Amino acid sequence: MYKASRFSPLTSIIRHTVVTLPTPINISTWWNFGSLLGICLASQIFSGLVLSLHFTAHTDLSFYVVIQSFGDVYYNWWFRALHANGASFFFIGLYLHIARGLYYGSYLFKEVWSIGVVILLLVMASAFLGYVLPWGQMSFWGATVITSLFSALPVIGGDVVVWLWGGFSVDNATLTRFFGLHFVLPFIVAGLVGLHLFFLHDQGSSNPLGVSSDFNKVVFHHYYVLKDLVGACFFIGPLLGLVYFNPWLLGDPENFIEGNPLVTPHHIQPEWYFLFAYAILRAVPNKLGGVVALAAAVLVLFYMPVSPKTSVKGLSFYPWGKMLFFSLVGVFFLLTWAGSKPVEEPYVVISQVLSFLYFSYFALIGPISRIQDKLL
């Protein structure tokens, strides 16, 4: 006789996702960042919704509404500090998550990796749009500089810039559409995260050894639920420490001055999490070439799933590959440092050398690992 299931279809999906999901027994702390990024996304959406209730997207009002809300709206200061610093922690988690994928060969799961790169692009776009909204000096001039890059596109560049601005300069129409896009994009990201998890659970997780672990798995709960909760505490602790004790440490003092199209800041730079790409942009003297290099700095990640394959997934057993990977990590930090410096010597030459080394990793990691395969 047919026996009805104790679980509804929705409950069964959730149960399979966070309770009975078979998970490799040897995955390390580096696999915690997926769940941490989920917490960050939820925090950003919730705090952003609260802030949007007291925001007016108008060039004459935005700056003053943000400042006035600090004193007139209960805990608005807390939500804004959480939202601003949460963005930084979101990118810390994203970059570490990508680094783990590069080191352990997670890019071989093509669908999971490709959707992850699309999520990265959308999060970067949303972060840029959100940075413009307070309408401070760095917000205004950052929007002007970045949107002007589209003018480098042949034939259609000028029309694209006018369309983005909604006029002939960064003005009220620009701010309004940036606010609308910034509001919508996180929900698109949340949908893509669901798709990301669907393919991840369909194909299974990788593991530090880079070998099949189908014969040695455990259920996700309670082993990895508790592990993720501990990781969340270590991640959220420093975030709340920044929010309560030094909320504007990672911000730019220029943004406490209202945006003024007649006064250009001495040194225009984006938030720290964009500095590596900004350094690559400035390293190319040609405007169109710089825009192509800027886009390639992130789009090159799409190349990894089709790069030359090795006998063992990941770099755990490839000493030369490890050296290249940790060199890439060093280059990333140095590019971030170079992007924060003025456009003058020796920083331009340093950025050019570092940009060459950055792209060299993606060109060399596959062939060098294949050579080591043959030698071993």
C-alpha cells in the first residue's frame, strides 16, 4: 500500500540541501566561504532595504538625506555602517572563494564556475552603483570616470555614455537609474546563487586531494552546519568590530564632501576591492586598450574551465603550480597597492609589470602543470 511521505516537496528540497546532502569528509575550512557569502548577501539585501526606506535619489537631496538620517532615524548609522563594511567583507569572501577554486581546481565544474563568475560581475556592478548613491565627491567623480570609459568603444561609445548618463553629464537621471539598478541587482544575484547551488549539488563538491570522494562522504548536517556556524562567528566578529568601533576605516574621507562637478579630487580612486582592476586599467596608455584590459582582468576567469587539463584536479600535487598560484596572490595584493597610488612614475611602470604577471598566470598554469605531469 502506498505510504505518504512525511515531507512536502519544498521541505524535501530544503532537507536535501542543508541536512542530508552527501558531502566529502575531507573538505577544509576553505569551503566555508560559500556559506559565509550567503550570509553576507542576506545581510546586504536586508540592510539595503532598510536604508532604501530613508533614501531619496536626487542630486540636490541624496547627500543631505544620508547625513540627516544619521541623527533623525533610529539606528540608521548602524545599518549604513553594516552595509558599507559588509560590502568589503563580501568581496573578501568572494576573492578567497575564487582563490580556493583556482587552487583546488573547482573551475572544472564548468556550470558552477561560470555562474559564479557571472555572480562576481553582477556583485561588482552592484557595488559600483551603490558607491555612487551617497553623492559625495568620490561618488560623483568615480561615476564620471568609470562611465566615461564606455566612450572608448568604437562608433557607439559616445551614444552609450549619453544613454548611461541620461543626458550629457552625470546628473539626476544618472543617480535615479543607478539607484533602481542597485536595488534590483542583488535579487538577480540571489536567483543566480540558487542556480549556482543547484549545479553544485548536482555535480558534487571538490575536495583538497582532487580525487573522487564518492565512497567517503557524510551528511551535511550536523557535521558541516556546525563547522559553518563557527566560521560565521569568526567572520561576523571582525565585521561587527568595524561597525561599532571604526565604521569609516575602509571609506574615503572625500565622500564626506558633497559631490561638486567644479572641484576635482586630487586623486580619484575606487573602493579597495576594485583597486587591482583599476591598476590594470591605468597600466595601459591607450584608452580602449585599458578598457579591454580592465574587462579581461575578470573575464579571464571564464577561460579556466577550458584551460589544459591535468592528471589530478587542483594544485595540491604540483609544486610549480603552487609557486605560480602564490605568486598570483602576491601580484593581486601589489596591484591593489599600486591602484591606490597616483598616476605617476614609478607606479605606472610597476602596474604594467604586475598586470603582465597577472595575465601570465592564466596563460602558464595549464601548460606548466601538464609538463609536470609528464615529468612525474
